[in-house]
Amino acid sequence: MDDQKLNEFYRNWQDRLPQMIDGYIYDGDKQLLPTRYAFSRFQKVIERFLTDALGEHEKIMILPGIRGVGKTTLLMQALRIERFLWRKDGASLDALSKLEERFYLDVSRLKLEGISLNDFFQFYEKIKGIQFEKLEGKHLILLDEIHYDENWGLFLKSVFDRTKGHKNLLVIATGSSAINLKMNPDLSRRIVIEEIYPMKFSEFVILKHGLKFYPPRGLSTELQEVIFNAPNASGVYELLRVKSSQVERFFANAPSGAEEEFFTTGSFPFALHVENRIKALERIRSVVNSIILKDVVTLKKFNTQTIGKVGTLLYLLANSDVVSYEKLQQSLKIPEFRTIDSLVEVLVMSGLLVRVPTYGKTYGSARKTPKLLFVAPALRSAILDNNFLSGIEGKKLEDYFALVYTKDLKDNFAVGLAYDFAQGGADFVLTMKDRSKIVVEVGFHKEEVRQVENTLKKTQGKYGIVFGSQKLELVGESIVKVPLGYLLLL
């Protein structure tokens, strides 16, 4: 690679970077934008890096996530981390004095210029007068959208191998949700992967309305432990009664209309301060279009006509409960069944959809009929322009439960999520770590327990939870009806 071209790119990048940083960390009134929950984790990682407390496999961190969840903002806030620390964070501020160099790079800009990561950092080491093998001061490198370099995995493996003799380099990189699929096992053993998800309700309320609406510290973890790790339904009920005053107090003081706003536009940080709901929905739809145009098309080869039908496919999925692949094929007029299967597969790989398989042994078309949910409720609202057919609006709660499962319950409590395909079956069947089953039904103003009773019998489940009732109630010996607020605070 021509050094003159690299030098020109580097100088132009450095000239533009300060203004770019300000655009990400300040609002229009020059006030610092609030930080997501994930920022506090990065603060701890950076502090541990600066105090030589990071393990060997922790010096490279990858942050996958769908577009719009604030990954670039997180990197920019990490780049200017001292502006987000309070005086009480004295230890963190003192540790920052050890940071000799920090550098942010958008890898997609390299791609546009035809420059590889490897070539750029060979040039970077030369102009900085350093070698990664012999770093003496602390260096923080932040790489945005690293997946744009086709050899990103080899580059990170090389960085890991070259820095085995010291703890003076920390690399934090973002990528698309599908980046995990392109990671070879050799690299995955050398790095930390931490997915960045759309916002849950409590984070939305804090970022939108301020710290005065912060739920009781640790309440989310405690509710998860109570609901998904109790010995029986009676245990869930009694322990939730203990927590009920905290939940009720939070919602008594919560901003009016917060729940509706969250389900409509509140999953993504960029929509927080777009007061016009129509414009917020338009911006979320633009995220969907970007995922189709920039992520889906790179995961698998489809012809132009097929790509043009992805938007219609998402509309059909957003506007239905469970729809068979055969009906999708007919509606979209796609000749080959496997094309529908491939389209759904890449939408799951891109992080846009969550696939929930059928529970137990099924036959015929049912085997090919997973429940396809959106990773955030606002995605469904945006795709439908917030116009829901009768019986479909409750699917936003299923989307939310899928987010809670994927982000928090999976691995911590459960090892599997399915749904009961049979007529009158429940929304979800959780398989817990001890292989027991918890049956879950969600809905607005949900009072029926019949679906949960049916699925409990079929699965010999431990107990069932019905989210969305008017009050906390124990039904018989095996079902607990739980108000919607408890689900929102999970």
C-alpha cells in the first residue's frame, strides 16, 4: 500500500474526527448525551486495563449488535471517557493518566478507500514509532464496524499474538450481529464478545426522562431470580408480593404514557429525543432498510428481485401471529421454498428477528413453522406504521419477552425457548438449566390461564406465568398471574 495514500487518509481522518466526536457525545444544546447501561461495563474494563487487571483473553473485545443500538456512540463516549466520569470516580480519573494513546477508526471508511486494516496499522505503527510487540505505554484502540474488512479476524488474531508479552493494548471493536457467524474457533478463544441489544423499558425511561426515574437498584435481577428460579408457583407469588411495593411505587411515579411510547419507538437510543412520533418511526424504518441493504445482502447471495421482497416479508411477519413458510412463499410469489428459508435465516443472522422453534415433536409443515419475533418491539411498530390488526398488537409483548430472554435469561437461567404450536397452546416454553419447564403467556390485559394450563399438562412444567393481568394472583397450585409492570422491569 502506497504510504502517500495512507498518510493522506490518516491526516484527513484526524482533521475530521474532533467534530465527529462532538456530534456523537453532545446534544444540540452542547450537553453531554446520557450513557447506556453498557457504558459502565466499558468504564470498568478500561479501568482494569489501566491497572493491569485484565486477563490475557480480555484485551480484545468485540461488540456485535444490530444497527441503531448506539455502538458508535458507546465507542465515542469511551474515547472521551473522562467527560463522563464524576468526581466520585477518582480512581478511574487517576487511572486515565496512564493512558498514553487512544485512537478511534471507522473501518467502513477504510473500505471506501480500498485500505485494509493490516496495511493501515502497519502505517500507524510506523508514524507513531511503536511496535505492538514492544508497547510500553497504555494504548486504547477503538474500531467501529470492523466487519467491513474481510480479513478482520486474521487481523485481530495477529494483534493478540503480537501482544502476548504485555498488557499495554486494549482493542474494542464493533460489528454487525452476524459477526459471530464469521468468527473461527481459534479467534473466539482469544477475545471477549459482548452483544449490544436494543433498550429494555427501564433503560428507556432513565435515558428519556432522567435519573429521577431510576428503578430500585438490582430490582431487575431480583425479579428475574424470583420469577424464573423459584421452586414452585407459590414461591413466585409470595416473593413477588414482597417486591410489589417497589414495582407499584416505580409506576406510580413513572412519566405518563411511558409504556406506550416505549413499545412504539423506545427501543433505540437515537429515537429518544425525536418528539414527532411519525419521524421517529421513519428513522426506525431506515434502520430496517439499512440492515437489508448493508447486512442481509452480504450474508447470502440473492437476486435483486428477491431482495426487493424482503420488506414485504417483514411486513407479513409483523402483521401475523404464526405464518407457515408455505403461505409466505405463496404470498411473495417466490418459486423455491428454500429461498424463503434462506431469507428468514439471514434476517435471524442479521439480528433483526428471533426464531422461536416449536416445542416437542411436530410433523409436516409445523416443523417448518417457527415463531418469528422482532428483537425489539419498536421494529414491529415501525414496519406497521403503528397500525395493528385486531389481535396483533399483543405481539409487541412477545417481542419484548424474546429480548429479555436473549439478553438476560438465556445462559443465566434458561437453556432453551420454544412455543406450543398446538391450538390453545401457550406463547413460550422455557427450558431451565435443571431441564424443568416454565410456561409463559404474555398479553395486554391478559386474564386467561387456559393456554398455560394446556401447555403445563403437555410439558409437565414446573409452573406457569401469565404476564399482563390486572393484579398479582396465584391461580391454583401452578400458575401465577403477574401485572405487566413486572415484565417491563425484568
